[in-house]
Amino acid sequence: MKTLWLVFGLLVTSALGLTEAEFQKLHRELQPNPKATWRTIPWKTSVLDAQAAAAREEKPIFIWAMDGHPLGCT
């Protein structure tokens, strides 16, 4: 994924004529907030692991379903 962003950044730099400083500023602004609430959730990549944890903790399961790999590895 980082490679994809690097390629994207290089394309944007050449297309828009961004300076290195402008690119670095844009790159910092596009980074996700490391303190975002969703990052504190102990996400599971296995439905079976999630089911076992939910049963053990008596909590519901939230399933996010979409087209493609859930970790963006497509």
C-alpha cells in the first residue's frame, strides 16, 4: 500500500509540478490520524476468531462486508 502511495505521489508531483516541500506537506495531510477511534477497536480478520471472542465476552459481532480484500490487499 505504501508503494501505491509513493507512485501516486510521484505522479502527482510530475503532473502538478509540486516542489518537495509541497509534496511532503500534502503527504502529511493525507496520513490517517493515528489516534482515530476506529484504530482502538481490536478488529479480527477471521470470522471464527471474532465469533469466539464475541461469545467469550458476550458482545455482538460487527461484520464489514465489501468487494475486495478487507485489508486492502487487492
